Amino acid sequence: MLISFLTITPAVQATGPHAVKGTLYINNEIPNDPPYDFKEITVKLIFPSNATYDETIYEFDLYNDNTNYNIGFFGHEEETANIKVEYYGQIIIPNDNQTVTINTDAGYIIDLHITAPEIDTEPPTKVTGLTITDAKDGKLNLKWNTATDNIAIDHYNIYRDGTLLTTTTTTNYQDTGLTNGQTYCYQISATDTSGNEGEKSDQKCATPTKTTPSNNPPDKPINPNPENNSENVSTNPEISIYVTDPDNDTLTVHFFNASNDQPIRTVNNVENATNAKIIWSSLEHNTTYYWYVVVNDSEFETRSDIFNFKTVKEDKTPPEIYIKKPENGSLYIFGTKIFSGLLNHPFIIGSITIDINAKDDESSVSKVKLTIKNNWCKITENLTEHPYTYEWKSFGVGKYTITATAYDTNNNYASTIMTAYKFL
């Protein structure tokens, strides 16, 4: 016979073993398991708290010895305990409101009588109509008919390969994370609100499979660069096209000269929804060129429209360039011009924004290279956007040479040089 103890706080110094035991009667009968579930019935011996000690509880789970309980403990002489029964989560006081006062006796025999509500022992009906469909890619969809019960259905139990997988309150379930090609077998049972489980359904088996995607051709390439019908394009232009594929395939893009259908260049491993780019080099000046692309996903290919651009006229004229700021003969203090025309060279105290004017009437300015140097330092910056400015913040003292060189798209260039004195 097994005895279960749970002690919150010892009430007194232990002086010897005692036992309170007896038989539990439910509704004037000795209960049987089933229909009663003895795991849901516990006899409690409760010593109330007093000015010195906290409440002390000893328990005996009825399933340890059917309807006979036996609670053993030490101490508690001259204390009176209440006897109560926990029945399916409810505390029930015995009909005769049993108490026991502990003295030096070792054992006390007290039979308990409780009035308890009727236990629902009728299980739900057997689940029928289980069907399983392949939801593809490691997923199976299960569906079954609603079971019935004399009280109410609480949930359904889903068994996979004989083991409880999960529960659900609905009559359908999607099992995920499965291995494609492996067969899985299922049964479903219903459980009512009293915990009674009905008969399992007939077993059904199914095998998830991988989705076989249908490949689609790449989309028609768009957004050419240079834009269609562009003019004054470099004789060594970068040309690009935007390519997409409905299946997110990696693409191969072939660039062709539309005038003779000869290949220009091929770009491999182009990701979906990106631009494929090449350099079409050594073109003639003032000439119109036609081109197109063919994009391939290893199974299908799609051709673009034909695009054209015209290259720049031959240009041998260098750009025009001069330094707007600082001005020769001017004094600047932290970027502000104080006066001009009284000095031979600009004098700069603190930081200043250098401003360069560059233009090219034949083509366009591609960059301005700025160099600031003296005997112990050198600063070089490539300015590619108008306005061509540079914030000269670095500390310096003495004489500096400022050189600005403008380059056009045909590699013609021109330079301007200035001497300046800087302090701070």
C-alpha cells in the first residue's frame, strides 16, 4: 500500500507516528474504478492554522489502495484536524463533517461518506468519415465527421502512426513538416467534457508529395539604358536592361547588335528582377546603334524590343574651367569674403568651400579632379556632380597650390591653377 504525503509546515515537534485511515463511501456505496477514476479522488487531513503554526495538510490519493485511505504523520498531539475529500477538482465535506483530535494513540479508523454528483461514463461515438488529402510539400489535410455525446464533445484526438499527435476542437487539421514520399497513418477519436474518450476512427493513410512547378518563360525585358532614342551617348557606353522571371529563375542575358544580329556580349547568372549590364566599347562618333537582348531561363527564352541610341559627335575641344571661389586677391575668414582686390593671392583663415565652374558645349563634363597640395600634404578629390564644390576643412598653414582639371566624356581635359595661403 502506497502513502502520499504533502506537508506545508510542520505544526509541532514530531513525537511519534499516527495514522488516520478508513473506507470512503460515495453516495452510500463503495465506489469502483471504473466508473470512478480514483486518480481524481484525494482524501485530505487538514490541521487549521493557529497563533503559532500555519495550516498543515496531509493527503492520500485514493488510487494507491482503491477505496481505503491511510494517512500517516508525526506530532500534532492535542490538535484537531478536519477531513475533506477532493473529488474531480471539487472539495467535498463528508456528510458527518468528520474531524479527529490527535492524542497519544497511534491509529484512528474513520469511515467517510460523501454525496457526489453523478459521473458521466458514456464515451462519445466513434469518429467516422476520416479523409486525407495531399496538400503538397510536406503537408496533409485531414477531415472527419462530427462525433456525438450524451453531454458534449470537448475535443478531438489526432493519432499519427499510433501516437497521439495533438488535439483540436474542429473537425479538420493540417499536418505539416512531413517528409515527401513517406506514408503516414492517422486515427481520430473524440473526448467529451468528462474526459471520456470514444473509439478511434478507422485508420487512413496518405503520402505527401512535392509540388511539381510548371516553368514559365522569362518576362519581356524592359527599361533599357541608355533610354531608347537617346543622343550624345558615349562611344564606350554601358548598356543595361531590366529582366524578370515569373518563377524567380536565374537568367542568362545575351546582348545583340540589331544591325547584323551579331552577339555583343553575354551575362550569366543574372538574378530575377535586376539589371544586366555590359560595356559596348569602341563605337563610332555621331552614329546610331541598334540593339536588343534575348533572356533565357535554361528552358525558355524571350526577346526584347529593338532599342537605339546615337553617339556623340567627335569632340576634341576641352572643357572650360575656372575657380569661382576663392577669388584671387581676396581675404576669407571661415568661408566669408572680407574684401577683395588688395592682395596678390587669396588668403584663407579657417575652412572654406571651394567652388569650381566647369562646362563643355560639345559633350558634357564627366568629372572635375581637384588637387590641393604643399610641401608636406596633398588632397585629391574627384567631383562628379554639378555644382563642383569641396569643403576644405583640414588644418593648414602656409602656401598651397590648388589645381582643378575638368574632363569631358571624350577624355578631353583642361586645367586651372591657383596659389592660395591658408591659416587654420
